[in-house]
Amino acid sequence: MTFVALLNRFITERRPDFYIPLSKVDANMQTAKRRDAARQGSFYFRNRTSDSSDTSYELKSTNEILNGVEGGFAGLIPLVREYLDSLALPQEDAQRLHRYLRFLSLRASGMSTPWW
């Protein structure tokens, strides 16, 4: 819930371009219906969200969407971390939120190690 709220604030303030063709949204919905889609499925997602002239998109795993691709899409969690760092939050609150993001990042990557 915390991640979704932070992502919502990031999208509202920074206005990244997440648009993809409706046909790709339909394909993503069909993939999402399958059992264990979050771990095994691939979803269409934009390669660059800061450049609206670049309309390229490709299939990405949940891990790649959330954590990013080296040399490519930054990932939703790193974007939210960057946004979080730009806020004037008390250090204790910021550290707690970063721990939540680390937990989510590890889960998305398939690691089940302790996150604290």
C-alpha cells in the first residue's frame, strides 16, 4: 500500500509517460489472468518514461518493471526512491520507507532473504 501511494504521488507530480497501445494493455491483461503471472509472466511496458517521443515498449518481467533493466528502463522502485529522496521527510520516516522499498525490490527479484 505504501509503495502504491508513493508511486501515485510520483506519477501525479512528475508526469512520466507510461502510455502503451490499447492492444498491448489487452495482452497484459490476458497475461495477468494466468496463474503465477507476477513471477512467470512478461508484460508490455515502455522503455523510456521521460521521453514521450520514444514510444518503444517491450516485454518485461515484474522484476524488470519494478527494479529496472541495466542500461535501459530505470524501474518503478528506483524512480520512487528518487522521488522519496527529493521530499523533506524526517530521517526516521525516510529510512522506514526505504526499507519497505528494499523489501518490495527483493521480493520482485525473487530473493527471500531478510530485508531489514
